[in-house]
Amino acid sequence: MENALPKTAEPVGTVDVLPNTPELVPTAPVIRLDNLSITFGKRPILRELRGEFRGRAIGLLGPNGAGKTTLIHALLGFHPPSSGTAHIFGRDIKTDAKQIRGRIGYMPERDSFIANMTCVHFVRLMAELSGLPPDAALERAHEALFYVGLGEARYRKLGTYSLGMKQLAKLAQAIVHGPRLIFLDEPTNGLDPPARQRMLELIRQIRDSGLASIVLSSHLLRDVEECCEEILIVKQGRIAVYCNLEEERRANRKFLEIETRGPREPFAEAIAALGCEYALTTEHRLKVVLQDGVEIRDLYRIAAEQEVQIRRLNFKRDSLEDIFLKAMEDGNGSI
Amino acid sequence: MAVYEHTYKPYAGPLTPEWSRFLILPRHAYRDVFKSKLFTGFFALCFVCPLIMAILVYLKHNTAALAIFNLKPGDTAAINAGFFHFYISFQCGLGFLLTVLIGPVLISRDLANNALPLYLCRPFSRAEYVIGKMSVLMILISAITWLPGLLLFSFEAYLEGGSWIASNFWIAGSIFAASWVWIILLSLLSVTMSAWVKWRMAASAGLFGLFIISNVMGLMINGVLHTRWGSLINLAVIMKTIEDSLFRDVNSMDLPQWMVLPTGAAWFTLGLFLAFCLFLLTRKVRAYEVVR
């Protein structure tokens, strides 16, 4: 699809509020979790989640069974909290579920559609259920399908669609009513590389428009890294990490990975004496965060003094994979 | 979000009233339902009986027309509670067939395609979803039962005059009430069957089977235990008892004495049955199945 960035993107706070929908709190965080717990029978799935999330695109990560999808379902009101609550745009999911759902779009992980319907009919039905009048719903359905790139195939029955087209149709139904928050659950599942790129491009466009916030749940760290500004890592029903990816990257700008031969500990202590933080990783490697004023040549000088060979030296920053793995190793150390 | 702009834009127009949104489901369902010529033909045939009965009402009051057929006013059927009772029984029978044709796919299709999360992630509740699905049948069965029934009653009332209306106005209430008892039973039963039985043929057979099996079981219990309380599980007898009570026992076909139930017991059993259907629906109509 061609570049679809709007010429005049409006800031989030000024989005037109639907006339029949009570005002959402413009300054409120996108999502606020207040000790949210979900229990299925006696099995706790989410345990006292707390936090405020304000990003335009929030990546939801975690191993299988961590509770990512349950968290999305809880926010959509599918599972009532066993204790605590959550707020979306300042509204309580327990008491204002309908008002909240009027402003939310949801793209489920699994195939969800009505097979014997044409795509435009299906998307129109979903728009009408969101409260749009029939004429407006039909118009928006056409527009949403053109937007996601299914314009030419919109009169085909959904049952005849390929997997990639079905994913795009699911995205179309999630955005047809112009929600302010879109939950995308594994949007690139089963897509080939071009289709995946297309999906990610659409997600980035929506994010960059500033008109809707996105919560992207995915197993693919690369997808989250490409689309999200903030990440929330859930592990065993608890929040393991919540961080801003950009800030994290900036903080690790001078992060060095050094491979050495020779007495490593004295070398590391000499580096620490310069005011740099270090961590010994594998047998021959250490990680160093350079402080301002410390140059690479200082490291070579210390290495010469300590009779240590520097075999390899790479500037590196914590990738999302590092952050994820670190989060998984914390606590009981199991992934 | 115009087609040519290809941008994401929120919707800023008016919204439909929340109370009316359940009607979206029948409106979209009829697009599919009336694509079938078989169904459309059957639905048209459902209006033959009201038409014939309207002709009978007309002939009853038109001696000139009767004379053409060499009939006298006394030779035609009496237009009374029994006349309308027969009409409602016949039309509700057609309503049952109509339910068997379209009821089994109402919810099963959504469940098979995991479409429920898409409905329920919108400002649309489970209750609205169920009522919307039931409305598909409610509207169609209404169109062939109480709506033409009340027109027929009005036609008769117009031809008979004020005194007939005064003494028979309760019949209009009976037409309406008896139709709605059937409508609620059939629509709730069919959406429950549709929610639990995914295979269309099995669900259709289940709808038939429920009436037939409950009839056989009821008769067996009555026969073996020499009681009439076996009729409590006989759906056909329960409905017949309720109908009879609504039409003040002016029966076209009387039940044998050993099958007759007290009216209160019939209402109570029907209420229990409907409550059980609702319970089954609440178990199944969920966005996601929760594994505990």
C-alpha cells in the first residue's frame, strides 16, 4: 500500500468524541491497572497487576501461558476481574464496559469471522454493532477495506480468503468504527514476509497518525520492536518488565561487549576505577557501559597495562531480545 | 476515512440508539434467509391459511357471495374463540417448521467461526446478542401468527359491529398471548439448540425430537404409573394446556382426560423449561470458553 500517513495528524487528546458516547478523560493514561487479578476457578491467571501505560504503541510480550491474551480479554470485559480493576481512558472496565468498548477495536488471534459473508458485509455488520448507522457503516466498511488493502477483494466471501487476507479483514473490522485504542493479538500470525511487512506498515501508520493507541501482543520480538514504543512483559501472570524502548536504547548507547584473553578480573576492576559499570558475562567476555569522558583508547591502554588481549570489541545496545531474556531469567530463572 | 485518502481516521458522526442495536442481527440475517427460494416459498405459503380464514370471515357476512355457492350463513364455520384457536394452533405449527428451517444455524455458525468475540468486544452485550438472534425468529413467527391474527380479528370485528367486539375482545388478547408463548418457546429453544449442537441436521432433528421424545416419555410415564403427571414432561401437552386456558377451553381438539394437566402446573413447567434454556445459553454464549 502507498504511504498512508495523514497530511494533518491530530494529537490524541483532540479526537472527536462520538456524540452518544460519554466523554473519555483526555489526560488519563491509555490503560491503568489497579491490582487487577483474574482467576479461572481456583487457578490465578493474572496476579495483582499494577501500572499506567500512556504510550501510543504498547507491546505485550511474554512466554506462552503468561497471561497476555487474558489481560487483553480482561480489558475488553470478557473475563470479570476476581479482584482489583483496570481503567481505560480513565473509565472503569467494571462499571463502564459498554462505553469503553465503543472506543476499542479488537483483532483476535484466532480466525474470527462469518464464512458465508462477503468481507464488506462482514465489516459493515461489525461497524453497525459498534453503533454506526447503516449508511455510515457501509461507507466506513469500504474505506477500511481500501485502507488495509482489500479494496479489490471486498466483495469476495471471507471463506475464500487466504490467511493473509483474513488477517487484514480482521484488522479492517477492528478499525472500521475509528476506535481510540486497538488491541492486536498476534496480528502477524501465519503471514509470509511480504504480508507481515504490510501488516506492520499498517500498524505503524495507525500509530503514527496519533489518532489511536495500539496494544500489540506478539510472540515475535521483532514485530514488537518495529512497532512499539513501550513494552510490557508478562510472566506467570505478573508484570516482569515495563519499559520505554526508546529510553532503554538511549540509556544503553555506550554499551560495549568485549572479548578478552588473559586475566579478566583485574582488567575489569581497572575499568571500574574509571567510573564505568561492568558485568562479567561468559568466560572471556565482559560488558561495559562507558561513562562520559572515557574513550576506547583508555580501554586499550588499561588492557596493555594488565597484559590482557582485546580480541573483539563491539558497540552494542540492549536489544528487545536481551530485555526479554533478562526478564525471563529474573525471579525463579525459568523461561 | 475516504477511499482515496487511505488514512486512519476516527468516526465522528451520529450513533444509533443502544436499545435498537439488537435489531441489526435480524436485518442482516434476513439477507441470507431470503436468498433461499425454498424458504421464501414456504414463508409465502404461511399466509395462505390467514387468507382462507379472511375469505371465510368475509363469506360469513356476505349473503350474496354465499348464494353463489348455494350456502346459507349458518352453513359456514362459526367465527368464535374456537375459530381463532384453530388458526393460532395451525400457524404456530407452521412457525415450528419455520424454526426448524432457520433456527439451527443462528448461533452455531458464529460459534463455529469464533465470531462471538467480535460481537462482544463491541458495545453489544450477551443479552443483546441472544435477543437479536431470537428476534430473527420472533419477527418471522410474529408475521405469520398474531399480526395476521389480529388483522383477522379486526376484520371480523368490523363486519360484526360493536356488541361482538365487547363480548369477544378477550379473544384478541388470547391470540396475542398464545402466539407469544409459542414464539418465546420456539425462538429460545432453537437458539439454545443452535448454541449446543453445531451440526445443522442434528439441531433440526433435535428440535423435532424434543417434542416427539418428550411426548413418548410422557405417555410412557402416564401409562406405566397410571398418572397424568407424566404430561409434565410432554412439551406438546403443556403447550396445548396453556393454549386451551388462554382460549378459555374452547377447543378444536380436546385432550383425553388422562393427559390433562392443571393449567398452573403447565405454566410452571414451561417457565422451568425456559429458565433451563436460558441457563444453557449463558453457559455457551461467551466470548471465550474458560478452561478452569
